[in-house]
Amino acid sequence: MNSGALSGEERLYLSLKGLFESFGYSRFQMRRFEEYSLYSDNLNFLRSRDIITFGGRDGRLLALKPDVTLSIVKNCKGIKERVRKVYYRESVYRPDRPGGQFREISQIGLEYVGELDGYAMLEVLSLAAESLKAVGGGYVMDISHMGALEGIAESCGMSALPDEVMACIRSRNLHDMKNICISCGMGEDTAAKLRTLLSAGGSNAKKLTALRSLFPSSEKCINAADELENLLKSLAGDGAAFEVDFSLINDPAYYNGVIFQGYIEKFPRAVLSGGRYDNLVKKLGAGSGGAGFALYPDELDFYFKEPSEYDGDCLVLYGKDTQSGAVLRKVKELISSGKRTEALPFFPEGKRFKEIIKL
């Protein structure tokens, strides 16, 4: 097939398909719907709680899938292999924004389900960076660790940070941090430490040092800083594109380790997101751990548009008496030489071609 005839998303997918398969990932394909209970039991894992449902003929309540990871992890339940590495190109169905219209949203991503060691997490992070590289242009990856939040909560005698505090951290609301922490029973000292951690600037090394020095007695905070430091060092050249950001958080009921989001230049929203979700894997009985990410090609439409002076390479103009077989042979000849070709009995208004051939 002439690569020039492929869409930007298709070219990106073929590039990532080759990348993922070279690392031992296999294609995972799924149905468009699942039982609604899979999603209703894991609503906090979803980006949106709005789900399209319908009744099956057997009486079960089904749903158009709003998420891919849940389906993959569910299907890994009971597998004999210690590790399952899969990639996908799928559509999910959910609102494009809070309160917005439902959309079919394309995703390209991968999941590593099973026993994760240091290399496995490094592989997932490296492939996430390579996926952003494949888009083209500059990129940056924000990275954090859920263990830091767990450690901070434990230092206050809590099993988890209150939702109000989590929302404050996520929005980097330093102005209200003190009052919110105190109202949740965390104390003024912890509020001051959180403000200092979130406002820490400079290099990644300085931010990790800040975490260690602010919560020196928290084993989870120290371990989180050490894991991030080791991963960033191991990423070599790719590590320079990663930016430690402790305001990046996900639901602790599902995520337990490294989390990250990817951005490309000239675009304000994340186009890639991922992380480690051991808690979800254990909840669904699919093993001991999991990590993965999804890239959102729909967000990249403006990146894929390549302005061209022409609508095609060749236009074959034929008359009423021209033999159809001759027209088809000429069109195939031009296409086989790599030229985008149309055959018409008239010149199409508003279109431009590099070459016009009359038969």
C-alpha cells in the first residue's frame, strides 16, 4: 500500500506496532462491550462515570466499553504465564469532557500484566517515551509516585489522604492548602511540608531531595524517591524529557507506584497517560501487578495534518469512447509507481493535481 495514502493515525499505529512487537508484545483485540458490572464495580478507575448501557438478550446489562485496561486485566485472570505483554488499538466510548457529548475515542497503548520488577517498569516508561517520539516534535513526560502520597498519609496517622487534600494537591492549590489540611485533621506542619514539596523547583534531583528531607522518617517516601531516581538514571537520554511533578496523582485504590503523563509541544492537554496499577490487578484476580499506558491519537489531529499544495499526484481524464480496461491499466500503473491517482471523465472543480493525463 502507498504509505502516502495512510492517515496520520494509521502511520503512527504501524510505527508503534513494530516498536511494541520488537519488545515481545502481542496484539490484543476485544469486543466493543462488556458486562456493566465490570465498570460499575470500578468506577473510580474510569475517566468518566457516564457509561452507555443496553440490555442483552440474556437479561444481562451490557456497556459499550469506556476503558481498555479493565477489559485486558479481566481477560488475564487465570492465565498460567507469569507475565502477559499486550498492545492494542481500540476505541472507547465516553464523554469528551465533563458533561459533554459521548464520543468514540481512539487509543493506542500497551499493558504489562504479571510480576513486575525494576526492568519491567523501566521498559514501560521507555516505550511511553518512544511512543511520544513517534508522534514527532518535542515532548515532555510528567512523572510521580503514589508511594509518596501513601507515605505522607501514614506520617499523619492516616491510611490515605482525604479527598479534599488530594483535590488540593492535584490542582496545586497552595493558597488553600493550609486550611484544607487543618480542617481534615492533618496539622499545620504537614500543610507546610506539602506546600514546600509542591512548590519545589529546579532539577528532578532537587525535587527528590525535597521529598526525602521533608519526610525523612517515611519509608514509603524514601522508597518512592529512590525508585524514581533509579528509573530516571536508567532512562539515559530519554530521562531528560521526564519532569518530576508530585501534583500528578491517581486513585490510590488502583494505582500504587509510578504514574506519568505525556505532552507534546504546542498542545495544552496530555496525549498519553499511564502508570502502575497492582491494586487493580489483584482486585480482579489477574496476578500480582500491572503497568501500562494509552496514547490518544484523536488529540493529535492537528499534528497529523500535512498541508499540501495538491489533492493528488495524477488525474487521468478519459473520454466517452475510451476503453475502461485501458483506463484501469493506466491507473494501476501510476499507483504502482507510488502516485496517488484518480480517474474521472471530467476535471473535478476545486481540486489540484501535479500531473494530468488524458486518454
